[in-house]
Amino acid sequence: MRKSTNDKPKIAIALGSGAARGWSHIGVFRGLMALDIEPEIIAGSSVGALVGAAYAADQIVRLEEWARALDWKGILKYLDPSLLGGGLIEGEKLSDLVGRYVKDLSFEDLPRRLGVVATELETGREIWFREGPVIEAVRASIGLPGLFTPLQREGRWLVDGGLTNPVPVSLCKAMGADIVIAVNLNGDILGRHFRHGGNAGSMDDQQEKTDIWERIAGQVKSTLNTRKEELFSRLLGQSRNSPGLYDVIASSINVMQDRITRSRMAGDPPDIIITPRLSNFGLMEFDRAAEAIEEGRAAVERMRPALETLLSHY
């Protein structure tokens, strides 16, 4: 059994993809810290790469403060439309966001070990980043195909890491982990975008969310030219109950990622799987960070007996 120099097990965490549901990763870290569990190895795909990088850089508190304050107007600031690239959104503003928390750091500069997964568009190969600029790796990993333009690096076009390794347990093990905690954000969300009943909240809550969504679409339409109006109308849909292009793309990718996650975990299982209950979260609902963070914390608490049992064996 591999052990670190102080004879404690190397604990790693694999952070999965899931767009706005990724804010629950922050709650998972909060829950683990309450149990005195602090992973020293972090591997992330897509939004898991973003939150993982903030944690590895000791910036998780700042990221949480920003996420909790984010509203629908704030979301608009990070939608920089692209009509010429390989995606509807350029993604440069997202790179600026990542830069707030990792600045100009390289992987070698981080106080904790970080690995980031991206996918090479031409070959479909899984690409692991463990050195070089952190900001480039994260930007590549969050490049959802069809939505964000791919990132070109060293002659390769790179897109979302969730396409090949949605919950990167294998990367954690390759980085020398003794214990791997996996956080799967997509365990109960298939078909969510086309489900209009169930536990989505009260009628007042649903009306408020619909109003916010319509306000987002309305704000976009009032500030962009005609071609961009049509672009974002198709992207966002007419309301929360009307799937837009993003919903269709994201829901299709959800199906694929769910199947890939099941297959990869069966062949390379983690020691613990934490599964926040996020079926009522849309992928673009970044303004619901407080709820997602609390559910991440609750998911850790549900797994507390299993975590304590596992760690007692070391």
C-alpha cells in the first residue's frame, strides 16, 4: 500500500462535470473539512476542474463568496457570444473568471497537487494536465462542445474533459492516491430539462424561476443586435419550460456522460462515491449556488459513516 512520508494515506478527490451543479463541489469540500478530511490530490473535469483549481490554490473561500453573490445579471457578464468560432460563446470571460483564483499560477506552484482532464477534439483522446499554466487547462476542460469555443494548445483543439472522463478517478490513482473520493453530479439528472413537475418547488418558486429565466432572455435580446438576439433566443429557449439549444446539447451530453461514468467506475471504482441530489438544478442555474453548496455539504454528511469507517482502517 502506498503511503505518504508521514505514514498517512494520500487522500484524493475526483470532481465530476455538471455545469452549475458544480457549485455543490464547494459544499463537498466544506463537509469534508468539517470531518478533518483535506484531500491533497485533486482531479477535475469541466466545472470540477474550475472548483478543484480554486481549492488547490487555497482560494475556495473566495470562490464561494463570489458564487453565493452571483445573480442572473452576473451570469450575463460571462456570456460573450461568438458567431465565427466553434461554439456559441467565446469563453474568454470565463478564462478571466478562472484567472481570479489561479492568477498566473502553474501546476507546479500550487500548494496541493492538481490534475485536470480535457478531450482532444480530433482524436477523442483523454488529455491530462499536470504541468504548465493552470488557467489554460481549466479553460480547455470546461469547453462544452457546441456551447464554448474549443481551446487550441500545442496544435491540438481541446474540449470538455467530461466527454472522456466525467469523474476522473483514474487520474487520482495515477497521481498516487491511496484513497479516492469521487463526486458524481450526474447520478439522477437524465431528462431533467424536459421534466416540468415533480419536486421543482412550489408554484410561486416555479413562477419566480421562470420570470428570472425570461428576464435573462429579455435582457439578452435588448442588448444584442438582431443576429445575436436570434442566437441567444435559440440558446436559452423562450422560458425554463421551453428547451433551448443549450438544453438539447447539455441533455444529450448528460446521457453520454452518465453511461461513461457508470462504465469507468465499474472498471476503476473509487473508495467512496458522494452523489449530491441535484435533479432539480438546471445546468445554467449558476445563481442557485447557495442551494447547491448546501446540498454538497449534506451529501457528505449522508456518507459520513462510510467515510469514517474507511479512514479508520488506515
